[in-house]
Amino acid sequence: MSEFINNREMRQKTIKEIIKKLHEGKTVEEVKAQFEEAFQGVSASEISAAESALIADGLPVEEVQKLCDVHAAVFKGSIEEIHQPADPSLIPGHPVNVLVRENKKISHIIDREIRPFLSLTKLDDQEEFKKLMEGMDKLKDLAIHYQKKENLLFPYMEKYGITAPPKVMWGVDDEIRDQVKEVRAMLLERAEKNELLVEKTEEVLDKIGEMIFKEENIMIPMLLEQLTQEEWKTIAEESREIGFMIDHVPLWNPDLSEKREEPVLSEKKNQEGMITVPSGEWSAEELTAMLNTLPFDITFVNKDDVVKYFSEGKERAFKRTRTILGRNVSNCHPPASVHVVEKIVEDFKNGVKDHEDFWIKMPGKYILIRYFAVRSEAGEYLGVLEVTQDIKAIQEITGEKRLLSE
């Protein structure tokens, strides 16, 4: 037992040393040997546990994130446990199959529709330049791929105690999204900085390729070790709420004859009886329909910072999937902005504030996001209510309307 503890402490110490070297400017190749020596034969799950422990001790996620490329460089030649006997990537409609198919499409866009046109000489050719722009435009659909990962796969990783990889990967996802936007903006401006454009494009393409490797060889094996068929089925069903980068995704109907005893994220229904409050009552069906008819989205997070409810109206400002239910609210936001959410919750709990508003512009929308502290009649903090609405049409209202629409 003492040997295990010593090895664990040694590995955590090694991670800190490597992070320090990366922070000081060392390259992946320069630290790769040290990492490989310390973690040779160790599973991805064990490395995840070491990173989680360091984050729990206060090491910033952004620092652990620097190890991501080291992982990929080492694991490409060392992970043996990733090959499962029954390969779910070959099962049509299985979430792993969808992920792999989307990654193949991403790789195809990079290898066939971007890289062949990415050179200083071809940037001066109008037709070649146009094809490069078209290829980069297709990468904007990466957002769909990453949303499914962040909103459907990460909650299960957290449920099974795999907490560091989701935070780290989400941070890298954000970097990739930002860099894709930056390159597309540079292409639109057509500034005379072709060398910088090539450099930045190559950088983000390499990062996307590394993320594909991490998803398929680190993240997916971790999930396959833990998730039940019913949990994979939930992910497959909820994926349709977000959408796909690929066409013709069949509905996957696995054999659930061996169900777990207590579903964790299954839909809870109670259509019998009435829900009574001081000012009225509803059936569960009436209440559900009423909340989903509201012209705005609402989400409730309880006093323990756990997401307990969100409305499911036809038009939503932001997509939600039922896998966020039971998830800590901090884990529902990217590392770059989670501190804002945590500060709001802290101020509400401490009574410093009772509400906070934000507003952002999106294509064709102007989104107002409002947070309210929910308190009992005695003033006890019960949680946070988020109200989100597209106010673009409201802002355009002028004059008066006193007659019914025809």
C-alpha cells in the first residue's frame, strides 16, 4: 500500500515538474521522455486520477491543460488497453460510431479541402484561395462535435470520478474554436500577412488532429470502461437535440435486457396526482406544458449547485440536454468562463446580490441572460434561476398595438 502511495505522489510530483518546464518554454519533445519514464505502463485513467488530485489541491486547470499534447505524444505508441473486443465504433448510431465518423469528416476536410491549398504560392491564386476559404468555413461545424462531447460525454466522466480530463479538454476545445475563428477572420480580411496566416492555420489544424487522437484513444476508452448500454443509449438519444456533422445517423436501439437497477440520468415522470402551491395547482402534464410554453428558457440550480431543471421550449437560446441534470453547475461551463458563474453563485449565497444580467450578440439574435437568487420566505438561499431570452424582436417594437392580429 505504501508503495502505491509513494508511486502516486511521485507521479504527481513529476506532473508538476513537467508543467513547470512547459511553463518555462520547454517543448513537448523536450519533456516527453520524462513523462514516458514516469508513466510507462500506466493507464489513461490512472493519469487522470493524478491530474484530478492536483486540480483538487489548487493547481489551475490551465496549467494541467499544457500536458495535453504530452499525453498524445506518449500515448500514440504506448496505450494498449484502448482496443475493445466489441468495437462500438462499428455499430451504426452508437455515440462512439458517430464520434469516429465525425472525426473522419473533420480529417477529410483538413487533409483534402484545406492543406492542399495552404501554401504561400497558392494563397496568391484566386481559385486556390477560394477553395481554402471554403474548407475553413466547413470547420465551423466543429462546434456541433464539441458541444456533444461537452454536454453529453463529460457529465458521465464526472459521474464516474473522471474530473480532470473534461476540464482540460474543454479548455483546448475553446482554444481550437477561437483559433478557427481567428483564421477565418484573417482569410476574410485578406491582409498581406500570408506567412502568419499559414503559420496560424497549420497550428490550429495540428491541434484539431491532436484532439481527434485524444478523443478516440484517451476519452472514449475511459468511457467504455464505465458506461452501461442504457447510458450510451441516453447519449445517443440526446445527441439529436444538438445535431450532427454527418448525414444519415440511424437510431440506435441496443439490447437493454441487462439494465442497471437504478438509472442515474433517466427521465423522471409523475403524471399522476397534482402539484399544489399556495396560489394554485397543476397536473404534471399541465405544468410541463406551461413551462415549455414560456417565451424564454429557464434553468434552476439548487442550493448545492446542482442543475435540477430546465425548460424545453421549441425555440431555445442555448441548447440543453437532459444529461446536465444532476451535474454541478461549474462543470456545465467552459474553464475560461466558469469563474464568472462561481462568482455569481457565491454572491447570491452570501446575500451580496439578488440578480445579475448579461447580454450577448449572436447571428440574428440578441440574447439577454438573467440570473436570480431564489430564496424562501424566510430569506434562506434555495438556488439560482437562469432566464434566457432572445430580445431582438422586442427591441424592434415601436408605436402601439391595440387590435388583434388577423
